[in-house]
Amino acid sequence: MSVHSHSKDIQAGKPSARSGPTRRDLLKGGAAVGTAAIVEGALGATARAASAPARDGVIDVAVIGAGVSGAYAGWRLLAPEARRSGVLRRLRRRRRGDRLVVRLFESSERVGGRLFSVTPPGMPHLHAELGGMRYLSNQPVVADLVRHLRLPTAPFPVDEPQNLVYLRQRHFTMRQFTDPGVVPYDLPAAIRGMTPDDALLSIIQRFVPNAAGMNHQAWDRIKPTASADGRRLYDIGFWNLLLDAIGQEGWSFLRDGFGYESVVSNVNSVEAMEASVADFVGSPPPQYLLLRDGYQTMPEELVRRFVAEGGSVHLHHQVHRIDRETVDGEEVLSLALTVWPQGRQLKVRARHVILAMPQRSIELLDPDTFLFSSSRFLSDLGSIVTRPASKLFLAYDRPWWEDLGLDAGRSVSDLPLRQTYYWGVEGNQPGADRVNRNALLLASYNDLSDVEFWNELLTRPKRLAPVAVPRPPRPMDASAPGTLVDEAQRQLRELHGRRARIPDPTAAYFQNWVQDPYGAAYHFWQVGAKSWEIMPRMRRPIRDANVYICGSAWSTGQGWVYGALTQAELMLEQHFGLPRPAWLSPNVYLGP
């Protein structure tokens, strides 16, 4: 059996009633650099986005990358409060009062980056989140922005007590994690009878007392000095620390029961502790939320507003080199681009360039790009490690898991599936047809070593592009081959036991974010990295050049939209002089 999805199955949400291009107009398409950007919609619609001409042949700001940080940066540069920026005022004065020329370049056919929402056939109110899927209510920039953009939300349940755990071929439920007679691990007394969350928190608090209630600002205060056995925590691998604390059996329990191998891998200990507390085990417990119309609607709405303010979007435009040039006595930045699918070469000059790009995308730039001549930049570029993750969504004509008393949240196993989320039933969604019982399952959410298992079942070729060789970006193809689906179905039957009656899926969607130009689903800080020093440097890596970097890769909140937005906001405030927007509290701590 082979189940496939295709781009024509991706349905945009309802267009906004606000003026300007709709999100359909912004999903994908191509544009040539000129006085207007043509943005093609996913369903064939087109819209023209007004863009001021660059009279002197030099644009003011080029934003590279239309993921959430790039979309946010472009929008903020043209939002009304940006008029109070001295840097931007000087740029406008150069244009004799004309509005700024800000252009957003994206190598792929779509806006969103690693926010990728797919709407299955027959489920207009459900969205398979193949990238980022949720945020935390205590992530201020994200929560405040969601309210400001008026994006509808819903709770995102995770660990429900009746949900399944299948470890070492033993079935039990989440509530039974606290029963030592049920859990198939010979655990040390210090964590016996604890859930994986409680066990991990107890270990963290051995080294950082009261960690459960610490916010990001408190963590940043202790990172330079927090120690264990005379060594700074940032100089210790988290796997090493956990193994010393609870042994191999305890570490295996955390890895298997937690659902994420990356959380307990050998990364920077103090950063891993902060991330674990903030994202999973803190007090009060984190409250997760999702966007009802898909997480991709956030960058789409930001880009819609950016275009409405006079910005322009140029999709299929791949930047592959950046140089410094002098034009009429002024130093500018020269961007060498390839416009796909024609392969046409293009040169764009800009006074400021924002690289809203992850580590791998930057590494793919031509080695002669001037940034790479800085040894400090190269060191900071390598201060993080990549973490692969993949997702498989399966659609069904009925929610078969409800027969087993399962309704929402996740089940966890040590099978390559790892985490399985009961995503939703179409008829249960607000505004949906109540008789529609089509249902969606996040069959597998896995990371690190488990990603390799699913990769071998793919039929499409792996694409790791040679550095500095311009190649057409691969379209976002979420199709899942039949061999992969069949294996997932087999593992779902093993996870759910003999009582499960699992029908054939009606659609399947798979995404592995290790493919270029992303290189990873998310990143973690390397052992030894001093994040509090590196983050400010990466926001402007060359002091005398107007090049800036933002995104979640070098952030507090790696792997979260929170990390991407905090770095973008700090970059705009510190290097463009933008005042903090009214919708964001002036007292909110965004990081070092």
C-alpha cells in the first residue's frame, strides 16, 4: 500500500478580512526584483505587493530567509513604531522622505521555514504540523504576538494519565510511571517511583537548587559560575553528568520515558538544564498552546502585514555569496543570488543585510563570503550542534484510538515511533461539521538515532548539497512512501496492543528537517559554549559590517519560535534602534 500527499492537498486557511494580500497570496511563488513583487498563491491566485524602487540601485535592508524570524524582522522594520528609529530615519532621509526599501528573499517556494502546516483532505479544521507545533503560555514574545495578530489558539495536551507507555516490551499507562513494580527498569533509589519528568527535575536540582521556579533571567545570572565537582556546568556534557548521577539504567529510563533522546544527549549541561525546566519540567508545569489555523499562519500573517506596509517578497531567490563593495564612496553589501527555476544570476546591493538563517544555511554560502574570514565568527558558528528530528502524520476515516479510551495527548514507546500524539477529530473542532469523523494522528515524532530508521524507508533521494554550488531548492514535499507507512502501522499495532483495530490511513505526511538548507530540526549549545557571550556577537558578527543574524539556532529557546523572535527583537532594538512595540511589555527579559 502506498499513501502519498502532494502540494495540491495543502489548503490555506480562511483569508483575513483585513486589507492587503491574503495568506493564500503569500504561500508560494516567484518574484523578480523590481518595483513590484509578484507573489503567487498556493491555489493559483496572484497579488502584487507594492515596493518602492531603489533609485540609487541600493536597497535599504535585505532580509534573507522567510521563516518566522525573517518575517518578523521585515514586518517590524516597516511597522509604525519603526519611524522612531534613528538608524531608519537616516536611511529615509537619504531617500528624501521616501519610505524604506526592505525586501525579503527566500530560496524556497513558500513562506514559513520550519513552520510547515499541511491540511489533510476532508479535514479543513485540522493541520498536520510537520515543523514547529506549539508554544508555551509563558513565552512572552510569542504569546503577546499571537494576541496582537489575533491568531486563534487552542490548548495542546501532552501527558494524559490514561495514555500508553510501551517500554522494553511492557505495556502500562502514564499514571503507572510512579509504580516501581510496573516500570521495567532497575532504577537507583533516588529516582525510583518517579515519572521521567520528576526524575529529571530532581537531578537538575541537585546541581541548581530551586531550578524548578527559575526564569530565563535567573538562569543567565548563574550560567557563568554554576559548578559540579569543581567544574563549570557549561563545560560538562549533560549525558556525562546524568550517567554519573543515576547510572546507565537511570539514563536509559529518562531517554526512553521522556520521548526525546536529544534532551538527555551530550550537550552543554547548564543549557540543557535550563531548556528542560523551561520547556518540560518547571513549576508551575508548562501550559502548551497551538494555533488553530496552523502555526504557519504566524509567519504568513507577518509577511502579509510586511507587504501591506510596502515591503516586497521574493521567493525562489537563493543567496549564495555576500561581499563588501563601495558605491559612490559608501560601503554596501553585495548579494549574489540565483533565481529559480531559470537559474538566472542576480546581484542585489543593500545597506543592511539580515541573515534570518540557521547554521547549515549559512554554511552553504560561498566560502569566499567575507564573513568566513573572521576566526571569531567561525568559532561562534560552530558553537551549536545540530539535532535531527522527523514527523509522520497519518490521516484516518475514524479516530480508532478512541476505542481504547484514548482521546488526546501522547503515548510514548521505545519503538522508532517514540512519541505518538492523538491529534484530533475533524468533527470536534470549532466550526466543523459534527458528523465528520475524519481524524489525524501524529504517528511518530522522533529524534536523533530514530530518525535514521525512518530515513532508510524513504524513496526520495537524500539531498545534501555541496557547499557553494547553487542548486534549485527542493520543493516542500511531504509525501510518505508506502514502505514507511506500512512499518508505522505495524509499530502502532505493537504500541496499542491486540485490542487495537487500526484501519488503513487515507493520507500520510512525512518530514525530516535534516535536509538542506535546514540541516536540522533544532540546535543545542555545544559543551563549553558560553551562550551569554555568543548570542550578542552573532546578532552582529562583524563589528564594522552591517550584517546581522537572527533565528532560534543561537538563542535561549533553541527549537522554539520563542528563540527566533527574541533574537530578532534584540537585533532590531540593539542595531537598528527600534523601540519595543506597544504590544510587548517593556520589562520583558529577552536574553543577553
